[in-house]
Amino acid sequence: MDIKEPPLKSDLPERVRWFVRLRWFAAGGTILMGLLGRWAVPEVDASPLLYLGLAILAYNVVFRSLRPWLAARLSIHLQIFLDWLALTVLCHFTGGADSPFILFFLLHVVLSAIVVSQWECFLQGLLAIVMTNTMALLEATGRWIPPSFPGVPELPRYENLTYLLIFLGAFDAVILSIIYLSTFVVRQLRRREASLLELQDNLRRAYHHAVEMDEAKSRFVRIVSHEIRGPLAASQSLIKVALDGYAGGLNDKVRELLERAERRIVQLIDYVNELLDLSRGSQRLPEEDKTDILIYESITRIIKESEARVAEKQLRLNVQIEHPHVIFRGDLQDLERIFHNLLGNAIKYTPRGGAIDVIGTLLPDNFFLFKICDTGIGIPAEELPRVFDEFFRATNAKKELKTGTGLGLSIVKKTIEKYGGRVAVTSVVGEGSCFSIYLPVITLDRSV
Amino acid sequence: MATILIIDDDFDIVEAMRMTLEANGFNVVAAYSGAEGLRTIKTVAPDLIILDVMMEDDTAGFKVAWTLRSPDPGSEFAAFRNTPLLMITSISEKKGMKFNPETDGDFLSVDEFLSKPVPPKKLLESVRALLSRH
């Protein structure tokens, strides 16, 4: 991936503001220094420092006021130029080439590297070099004499021109090196920032695309399923009418054929219904469509509906639901779909005479744990990770029951996850399976 | 002999219901859209109306029911305000909604909702029950 630096232009105005903010401190510091100088060293005229501080303050006010009209790039360069000038004057009044403030040139070079491009920074650096060197040479040659401090020896760097030139050469080299290093580091950071931004952008696009695709898929399934369901319902109604003898008598062969056709249609209708459930499972539910549902009532109803099938297979159904007043906030059909699928599977895949346990308990973090465990055929260990995949059916389940869509558990998973819950499964072949679902709930009273 | 009006745009569904009902001694009249249904009601004066929800649009059946049950004393359908309405719906499959007269009766006075496909026995049970109540 070719990563380009983000353009400086976009954040230049912000950098102008940043520069102006920093300069208030510089101006304040210089004025404070002038005032302290007056008080501490009265024999030296500190007023130039005061004037310099005021000058810095003044041009900062100008730059701040001109911000809406002055181009950010020009403003930055003018500011840096005036800063060099102010620093040179400051150095001149505080010891020339020996001034401790000469180090501030290095600091300002680093700041410049952050706000302007590499070549602009080099140009500004050269300006700083020209100003400092000119000041030092003018002072050394007596053309611009710095004030002397009482008790401080004559400035040593001006004693010997060769020594001064070596010092200036080293100073210039340090300035240029710092410019090179700072701009290099800043460029690297900008490239990394750009790659992060690009990555973030790609991720955002990919996420939106995935969401759109998922919604389109659900919409497609809903429309297609409905279009299929209509004709299927009509076919089933016609066959039922014929089978019930309303269209006249049937001979045994015709009856058998119609019954077989009806069974296949019922299979198809079930399949289409599951596809619809799957698409609904992932559909987000608007807050206003959610209702408060007593979990206990809902599971009891599903269990009641399953009683005939449980009795037919002579299964022992043990139900133990604690905290009957716990409320689930969502869609009743979603909740029933979860229970219906899990209990339905337990009944389907548990051999005659087996047992099913339905246990519900409230967890401390406002999650309700439902365990539906059976003594059924179980799921092979290597297939467990795939049981929630769409259209997947375990090999032993396919042997046990030929028909089945392989959608039930993916519907359960999608529906539960839509509400921020989760589902887990443990199973041993030949011993049974245990599905645990964790549903976020509202508790009316902690003691219930 | 009670006359039943079936309003449904699915010809085969109408046919299946017609055969079931006629075989059980009912007189059946069919209409294939909401508008046709409303026109037919006035000419036939049915004893019971079987109404599909989704016809020319998703809520055509609801509009028919709403028009029939209008409390407006000047309504042209005032005479049929109490005619039993059996609503056949597949809308719950499409929209993820379920209707029932107890909870939804306040805004829509429908006597019973049945989901498609309706088994003939269930249809007959519901029709007989509604006719005996009215």
C-alpha cells in the first residue's frame, strides 16, 4: 500500500493557532525577564528586554487578529521570521553568542519542523543561521556591542575569531542536523498517521459494506420467501381441500399421492419459514417495537405447546425456572423462536424414554441463564464449532432425521446476539447435548 | 343458507375456501380486491366476510375492515357494521407481526384472525362459530 503524507495544508490553521498560543508565554517570559533584570541588576539597562517582550506581544496580537484574512502558510513563515529576529535581539542583549538564550534557536527549529515542510524548514534554518552568525560577527568585530554585565568577564567567544568561527560552524551544523532529524521524524509520524487514517477509513467502509450486504441479504430472503410462501400456501390449501373430499371422492392411490405432495409442501413451508426467521433474527428491532416479556410465561407456553410431542416420545421433561418475575425486553416472537428451536431440537434428537432438563436462573450481572440439556444423540466433538453455521447439520443428526434445514441453531444464535446475549453448547456423542443461553434481562426485584 | 363473501386476490386460495364452504352448504361469493369487495358487500349483503390482509397493497384488507367498521352514522356501509369479519393473514410472516382480536381489536374491530394456509377444518370451525355468535 502506497502511503502518502497527509497534506500539511489541512492542519495549518490549527498550527497557526498553536504557534500564537505558545508565543504568549514567550512574550510574557521576556517581559518578566526585563522586569526582574531591572530589579536584580539595576546597573544594566533591561528596558530593551521589556520593549522586546512588548514587541513580541504586539506582533502576536497582529497575527492573532489577522488569522481569518492572512493565509496560514504565509502567517507561519512570517511568524517564524519575526521569532528569529526577536531571538537574535534577545541573544544580543543577554550575552550575544554566549547568551544562554541561543539554545532557544534549537528549540524553535524543532517547532518549525513540526509546522512546515522539510525544505521550508531548511530555508528558515538558513535564515536563523544568517541572523545568529551576523549578530556574532558584528558583535565580535565591535560593530554591534552587546551590553556587559557587572562581574561577568568579557565574552570569551569573542576573544578569538577562529574560536568564534568554530563555535558558529558547530552551532550551524547542529541547527541543520536538528532540522534534518526533526523533519525526518515528523515525516515518518505523518506517514504513519496517514496509514492509520487510511486503515481506519478502509475499516469503516468495509464495516458499512458488510452491514449493507447483510441487510440486503435479509431483505432478499424476506421478499423471496414471501413470494414462495404465497404459492405454497395456496397449493397446500388446494391439496387439503381435495384430501378432505370437498372436490369429490378420491381413490387410495390418488389420496396417497396427494398426501405425499402435501408432506413435501409442508417441508418447503417449514424451510421458507426458517429462512424468514433467519433473516428476522439478524434484523435490528427498533426500541419502540420492544415489549416487556415475562420469560417464565413465554417458556411455559412453549413447553405446553411441546407437551404432545414429549408425551409421544415418552420423554421426561424436568423444568426448573427460578426467578419467575424476570423480564426480557424485546420481541416476543424472537424469544419464543429461541426456546422453540432449542426445545424442538432436544425433543427431536432425544431417543424415546430419554430426559430433557430446562433450567433457568438469574446471574448476578442481569443476565438470565437458560440451560436446555438432553440425553440425546449428542454432537460429534469435531463438529461442535460448526453447529451454529447456517445450513450445517451434524452427521449423526442427518442420519437420525433426514429432513431438517440446518438453520434452527443459526437462527437461535443470531436472535440471541441481536439482544447482546450469547449461546454456548457442550455435547458428548451418545450422552446428550447442553445448550446454555445468556439473555440480558430486567429484574423487577432482586429477591425474586 | 348463509352467504359468505371471500375477498382475496389469490384465485387458488379463494377456490380452496369456496370448495370447502360450498361443500358444507354455504353460499359463496368472491371478490378479488379490496375495492371489488366493498362494491360486492353492498350488492350481496353477506352474512360473513372472509378478508385477506395483503391484496393490491400490504394493508388493503385493513382498509376494507376500517371502512366497514366506520362509526360514522352516515357511512354507506353502516348496515354492515356488525357483519362478522374473519381476517386471513400472511402479514405476520412478512412483517413479523401477529394480530389477535383481543389485543388489536381496539383499533380494528375484526372478529377473528387466521394465518394462511388455513386448514379446511379450522376454516369451517371459525365460520360456524362466528355465524352462531351473530
